[in-house]
Amino acid sequence: MTKRILVLGGTTEAAGLARRIDEAFRPRAGAILSLAGRTRAPRPQPVATRSGGFGGAAGLADYLRRENIALVVDATHPFAAAMSASAREACARTGIPRLQWMRPPWTIPEQAKVAWAGTLAEAAAMLPSLSRAAFLSVGGRGLIAFAQIPNLRLVARAVERPENLPSGVELVIGRPPFTVAEEKALFRTRGVDTLVARESGGTGFAKIEAASDLGLDILLIRRPPPEPGDKAATYDAALSWIADRI
Ligand code: NAP
């Protein structure tokens, strides 16, 4: 019987990993890619996909038992802390092995002018003393933290128009990945002096490089600590963890 591997996704890496699991292990094992269901038009994926929340850790534990899931790979975004906590708890309850995908942190260029914030709210409080016009790369749902900051022009990028776009925020629709040249052109045309971003790691580094090259201030939000347990930062390491367990 094919072993079912649940890949908690919503990221480019999760989709890539699900595809590689199918390539490496079918028919012995196959991936099911799980999406939160927030993006109205997600990219079509060449793997089995499910969509929507599970109903917390208890709901996920029920799903894992019902669907006879053998392994869970949590490849959600580093800031999707609620889903990762649920995965840890549900796997602990059911005894199903769990691997957490870890995006390697960025190596910030030495010349970059970086300030750090612990949370989006802290970043919003720091911003007026740093900036007259800031580019926000904080996810659609993170924008609300930047509502009602006086004397500050805000440009935000999101994959789709966010439901609660704060008034006055200029919106740029864009789906990653972006090149350094594209990011530089965007920062120049929008006339921003500061980049606000979450320290997500991975391919989003182009914006950091672009901002650093242009001498912009960079305000980074620290990522939440990862859940305890097994971790992999490359496709090879993740596939080898899976191979040892199926
Ligand atoms: P979150 O706060 O950790 O999750 C909130 C709730 O959404 C979870 O409790 C869960 O609902 C549901 N959920 C999240 N990821 C899911 C998944 N892969 N499959 C099924 N249900 C999921 O997460 P978030 O920050 O809202 O992010 C939502 C999704 O967008 C994640 O899949 C994440 O990988 C992706 N994403 C997030 C960011 C970001 O900046 N946070 C950026 C890029 C992509 P239940 O409790 O009902 O199970």
C-alpha cells in the first residue's frame, strides 16, 4: 500500500518537496500537499492537494488517523507559527513522525543598514523614526499592524489584494520569486527609503540584496523560534529523513 506523506505547505519549497517525494518514492509512498486555502487562485500543482484548516491540533490529529498518514513534513512559512504548533501537538498525540523544513537564514550583506524588531507591532512603532516612505513585504495579513501611521508613505506588496488593506497604503500585486534587478527597479520607481520585511530566509533574499545595494534602511522582523524536533534545510536531507522511515 502507498504510504501517505502529508506536506504542510503554502510555500514554494513545500510544493517542490511534495513533487520530489512523488518522484523519489512512488508507488511506495506519495505526497499530499496541504494548503490553508487563503490564496484565491493558488498555483496549480502536479501533486495531490487538499485545502483548508484542520480545526486546530485535535482536528489535525483526527485527519492524520482518518487518512492513514504515515509521516508529516511541516514545510509551512517560518511565520506560520500556529500551523507548526498544531503539527507538533497532533503528531505527538498520534505518534506520527514529523519533520520541520527550515529555511536557512539570510546572510545579511555587511554594508546593509539593518534594524531588528521582535514583532510587526514593534516594527510599526520603530518605522516613523527611520522612514518617510517604506516598502512593506510583510504578507497581506501583516499590513494591519501598519495602519494609521501619520506622515509616512507606505507601499505594500501582496500576492492578492488583502481583505483589510489599511487606507492610504499603495498596493503592488506580485507573486514571488523576484530578481534583484526587479526589486531594485520597484524600490526606485516607488521612491521608498526603507524596506520592512520578515526574516523569512530562502528565496526572498533578492529584496534584501536590492535594498542593501541601493543604501535603503532595512527593518527586519525576527522569525518566531521553530518547534522542537527533526529538521531539514535541503530537499536531499528531507528525502533521506523520509527514506529512513518508509
Ligand atoms: P498560521 O497563522 O500558522 O495558521 C493559521 C491557521 O491556518 C492554522 O491554525 C490552520 O488552521 C490553517 N493553516 C495554516 N497553514 C495551513 C496548511 N498548510 N494547511 C492547512 N491549514 C493550514 O499560518 P498563516 O501565517 O496564516 O499562513 C497560512 C498559510 O500561508 C500557511 O500555509 C503558510 O505556509 C502560507 N504562507 C504564510 C506566509 C506568512 O507570512 N505567514 C507567507 C507565505 C505563505 P486550523 O487550525 O483550522 O488547522
